[in-house]
Amino acid sequence: MFKSKEVEIPLRRSELISPTGIGALTTNSDGINLMPGALDMWFDNADIMENEFEIYEERLSKIFNVESFRLPPDYRAPFNKYQQAEKNLNIRIPMVRFPNWYYCSSCKTMSKEVSSRKDSILTCSHCKNNYARLIQVPLIVACEKGHLDDFPWNEWVHESLGPRCKGPLKLISTGGATLSSMKVKCTSCSGERSLRGLTTKDSEHLYDHLSKEGYYKCTGRKPWFGDRIQNEECSCIPQPILKNASNAYFSEVLNAIYLPPNRDAKIQKILDLLALPNIMENIELLKKTAPIPLIGTVLKTNFTSLSDIDNALLEDGIAKIINSEDKTENNENAVLLNLKIEEYDLLASNEKIESDFLVVQPEYDKDGNTLLHQKYGISKINLIPKLRETRVLYGFSRLNPPLPLSTNRKEIIENGKSKLFIKPQKFKWLPAYKVQGEGIYIEFDDNLLSEWESSIRNSSRVSKLNERLNNARQEGIGIKADVSPRYVMLHTLAHLFIQEIVLSCGYSSSSLKERIYVGPKENENMNGFLIYTSSGDSEGTMGGLVRLGEISSIESILEKAISKANWCSSDPVCNEIGMDFGQGRDFLNGAACHNCAYVSEISCEELNKYLDRGFVNIYDATDDFKSFFNYVETR
């Protein structure tokens, strides 16, 4: 007979942010499916010192309207009886069982158990087999509002919304591991029904084949809130999915690169000086006709208090003042764009910053930097041997990927909090995780990119890109703002760059991430990407990635990445399908698939969307189209 123990599952703290956050299903070593409980119960203990887990990131706090963020608590077992007096020992994240329907491994009889059962092994009450155990069913139902519930087994087998017969039921497999080989049978009335095609779009669904009495509507259940919480009202029609399906859970996570406080302090001091009435009057007069660098020159000439300030910092201060006047609270996209602009100002800076965040320029020989620009159009490479990233979980979605936070920021954030907290109005924090690592920032020449975009504006590949984006918008799919050819090119190149550097730096592909910086910034454009480690040791770096910043290494990796873009092992199919119909999620990709341009979804900030090798390098160049690197080579 099985010896029962308390069910548990070891998780890393970072996993509780993504991909196994609140409301996500995960499986332990005993094959039991568990789900992290609501945030209300995470620190629900008087002995917990919450300050130890708090993270402060001012920029993110303003976006989410919270006071702080909290690390998921780590489990610390006391070494001896004398240590019991210390704080933050034996903290556990509450978990609930789901699905709640089980079938017996011996007699196949189904039964329903409560979510709070703590035994790791549940036994069958219908058969006398002492070694039989209950196994959770493979099928659940989810709705687009994030609700989750057990599949309506009774309703399905009896083809009725309110069946009088209550079973018991049996889940029988006729051989095979798919739903098409499984059926549910009622032992009381001999009703029987197959599960074939339940998870496909073109076959049987709960909304048209469960019964003839009407639609089966969502129950509004949130099992991660516990069994005692009343279900919400929901008018959605739930969709049957496998419990481990990829669309069962999408984390809504926002990342931000840490900015050093000493630099913020310098800019704040400059802002205080610029806010003086006589200086502000000059800014107001000049901003309509003069560019920001010229305004800085005039101010330094007229005011001795500004004469010793670094030009770059002064220009940043002037830009912040001008932008703050132009932005409004309703400009949702500007709030998020500003998050990247502040990071870009630091990553693309020519100054060396010695602090918790370290930016240095690699040592190039006299001709090296010129060669990179002539051959690849690269205007700048900065190395970040010490970098810190904060990731915040603000919600999740099911069935469909989350909408961009820029579409309706306040509504999305409030909706996300209502999924994470039972009583969101009582809490002023969100779960977050800090990651230390290293990175390489690469920036491309804005003039070259603008010339290239002008030359291909009327090409068929650009027309197909715009067509795919418009089709997605018409389908109600949230699309990233300002998806341009330069964005698709830089995004695809970042993926190819990741694929090549994992072979050289020693990191796994899933531990590297991208951050794309493309968009308007004052009187210029951002045209770069950051490749950085999303996991590192306690010092924040293992050095392998930054060492690739040497000119010979960068050139070799770029050469391989660009060459790889020319041909996919699925070509010509990959390119032709991409051009004809689009491919990937929501058909938003051109020539890009798992064999060429995809990386791990946790490495891509857009979940492998907006990709096309054709903008980097492609074998079918036409008279009206050249990829960027073909254009740079032949210009």
C-alpha cells in the first residue's frame, strides 16, 4: 500500500513570476497538478518580516500605482531548535490542487475531490485495490477572461445542462495517449461519449455539441482563490483545453532595467537648476525653433551655473522638461515608451558609469570601428558587465496572448490585479523578481536605416508586412504600436544573434533575453537592441557574454547570424508561406519559423512575433527590395 505524505512542489522564486505565476498549473515529481494560490495568502502570517522581501523600483511603481514590489518568499528550514526564534522560517507558498476530477488507475471510476487535500496520494473508494491511486483528468475548461474550471463530465456524457443522472462515471482509454482514444461512460444509465475533437477548432465544442438545451456558460470560477470564494458572473463560453496546453496560461510581465541612483541624482540636480524662472524662460523661447543640443549650448553660454555640467546630462535634463510638457496622462504609449527611453539614454551613453550599473565601451583599434560601420551599419557597441533587471507580474491571460500594456494601461493593470488578489483594494504591492547579469548593446546608424526604409517602402515584402498587421487589427488582436521594417529587422537580427552567441559564451539559449530599443526619442530615433543574461550568479555576471564584445568576436557572430538568415532548412516553404499568408502566432511573421528565427518565448519580449528574415538577408532579393545588409553592402 502507498505511504502517503503531504503534497508539495519545489519551485524557484523566479518561476513564481514566470512561467508558473498565480493561476498557472504545474506538476510535481509525483505527477500531481498544483496551482499557486492568490497573493492575499502569501504573507498571511504575523511572524513574517515583509521588509526583507520588498523591492523598490520607482519607475515601475508609478506605472502600476503601487508602493513597492515583493520577492516571492524562499523556504528556510531551521537548523536546530534554537533557530526557531528567528524570523521568516518555514514560509511556504500556498498551493491548491487542480483539476479536482480524478479517475482510478485500476477501475477507472471518476471522483471529485476538494482543492485543499494535502495527501500526495489519494486512494479510490470504489475498488478494493490497495495499490490503486487517483489520477487527475487531462481535460479542463477555460475562458478568455481568465476563469478556469473542471470539464463538465456529467453534462457531457448525458448531453444535458442539468442531468438527473449523477453517475458514477468512468474514464476509459481504448488504447493511445490522445483524447480521440478516450471516452467517458456513466455506469448508472449506460450513457457513453467520446472525447474526440474536443480541443480542435473545427469539431465538437461545448457551445454547440454539449446539449440541445442551450449554451454551456462559464462558471466564473477561480480555483487559485480557494473553494470558499464565490464564483464571478461570466457570460463567456468556455473552451475545453488540455491542462498542460500552451494557451492555458500567459504571464503578463513587465521588465525594466535598473538605472543607477547617482545618475538620477545628477539629472535631478540639473532639473532643479533648469526649473529656475530665468532659465525656464529661455527654454520656452528656444524650444520652438532650436534643437536640444543648441538649447544646451545657449544656456551654458548665458548661465555660469550650467557651465560645468556635462553636455549629455544637460541635454537629457532639457529633453525631460520639454517631454513632460508635451505628454498627457492619457497618452498610455508614451508612459511605457519613456521607460525604454530612460534605459536607452544610459545604454547608448558615451560616458563610463561606475556604479551598480556599469557601461563601458570595448577597446577598438583605429580601423575596427570604421569597419563595423561600413560593413554592418553599426554606429555603437556598449558592453554592460554589470546589469540588474526587475520583472513584475501584473496579471495573466488564457487562450489568447495578453494585450500590449500600451493599449489601455489602467484597465489592463486593474484587471490583472483582480486576478492576482482576492481583495486587490487592500494591497499596494505586486510580486517581482530581481535578476543580475551582463549584456551587449548594439546600435545601428539611423541615417542608413532611414535610407533603406525609403528604398523599400513600395516593395511587396513591406506591403505584406502591413497587410498582416492590418488583418490582425481587424480580428481584434492587440498589435504593438509602430511596427516598422527597421523594427522587424532589428528584432529578427536579435534572435539570430542570440542563436549564435549561445554557441560561444556558455549560456543556455533560455537564459539570454532581448530588449529592443526602436522608436522616436526627442529629435532622433532609437535603433538598437540589448542582449543580456536573464539569470546569473550572485555577482551578476560570469563574463562570457561581455567578452564577446571584442571586435573580432562581434564581427564573426554577426557574419554567421546574417548568413544564417539567408536560408532556412524549411525553405522555400518558410519564405513562401510567410509571404503568402504569414505564419506564427496570429500570422504576424513573414519568413520566420522554429527552424530559423525563433528563440525560447521567455527570451523574446514579443513572444516570437514581428519576425521576418527577409529584412535581414534573404535569397530571393527583387528589383524593388533589398534586405538591410544587402543595402549596406551595395550602397
